[in-house]
Amino acid sequence: MADKVAVITGGGTGIGRAVGERLAGKGWKLALLGRRHDKLEEAAVATGVDTLLITCDVSNADSVQAAFTQIVDRFGRVDMLFNNAGMGAAPAEIDEHDIAAWDRVVGVNLSGSFYCARAAFGIMKRQSPQGGRIINNGSISAQAPRPKSIAYTATKHALTGLTKSLFLDGRPYDIVAGQIDIGNTLTDMAAVMAKGMPQADGSIRVEPTFDVGHVADAVALMAELPLDANVPFMTIMASKMPLVGRG
């Protein structure tokens, strides 16, 4: 279908920006959502296509609904949502975890993904042609936690349930959902991995990383499938990172 419209949260930096650039190169129109308008503007210059920039706090339901109203007003439809916005908290054991930090992580990673999926699902259900695709950025923490990462890990495990529910509930409307679990792609957020990350045995070790462009390729592959085919779960990671066999 011509004039495909993709919505990307956390679209101004890192994985979101890389995915936007890749989809733009494949002819998609873009709506980039993020908290920092200056970063969104930088990302839009890199895409070189028809791009709508919306400053949005995904943890705020009203802000999300207003954003999707703007998207429909501009493009008329939504064909793909990449629920990419996410954050972590300072490492801490549960009894020492800051309550406000927990609320922020849950608000962005889980509630924000729900709010955006809710808005996109309603549009996809009612538009013509009907249907669309929702891709959630799960992280490998949806499979195996790092030490002292309870808020981030809990939200990423919850995203797996969100993905499965969306996949099931979307069937009558040609709405499909998938999740990409990403491990150690080299973005600004992952730079710390080059200095060493806590391991389950208590040690600190440098972990290998890989180029974010490969993540963009993987998301684009999922996004461009016809709606009668789906990748429900994909893991893409640095080949030598210690995911398999953590302990």
C-alpha cells in the first residue's frame, strides 16, 4: 500500500531515530514522538521525508491521545506503531528502590506502551483499509533480568503479555502485533556497556555491542510484512553477549 504511515515513540534518538531513517528510505511517512523537540528536529532532517514531529510524554494518556489526533488529522491513518520509548532506573535491590523511580519506569515503559497501543488500535480498527501492525520494543530483559533492575525488568516482562493480548485481540480487525527483544545495540544509552556491566555472579564485565542499523533492518523487516504474516517475537543481540547462559 502506498503512503504507509508509521508512528515511532522515542523517535528522536537511538533506536527510534535509526528505525525512522530506515523506514523513510523505504517510502514510509513518519510521525515521530518524543519528549525533546530539538532531538526530533534532528531526526527529521536525517529522514528527509514527510515527517510529523510531536512533543509527547507517553506516560500521560491525554498527551498520547492528543498526539494520535494530530497524526490522523495529518495523514488520515496509522499503519504501524513502534512502541519504542523506554527508560530505566538506577540499579537497586527492591527494598532500596526509589518509589518515584518505579512509578516513572512503569509510566513510560508499560503505561506509555498501553496508551499508544490503545490509540493506534482504535484507529487501525476503524480506518479503511482496516488493520495495521504494532511492534513493541521489549528488550532482552523481557527474557532474562540483569541484577538490580527490577522496575525495568518487570515492565519488559509485562510488555510480552501486552504483545500477546494485542496479537489475539487484533485478529478480527487485521491488526497484528510483534515484539523485538534487543540486546546490547550501541546507542548512547548502551555506552556504559563498554565500561562494564554487573553480572549475576557479582562481577563487572565489559559486554560486546552491535550497530543500531541492524536493529533498524530487523524492525523494518517486521513492519513490511503483509498483514497475513507476522513475526510475533524476535531477538536480535550482539552475538557474544552473555544472554544465553547468564548465571
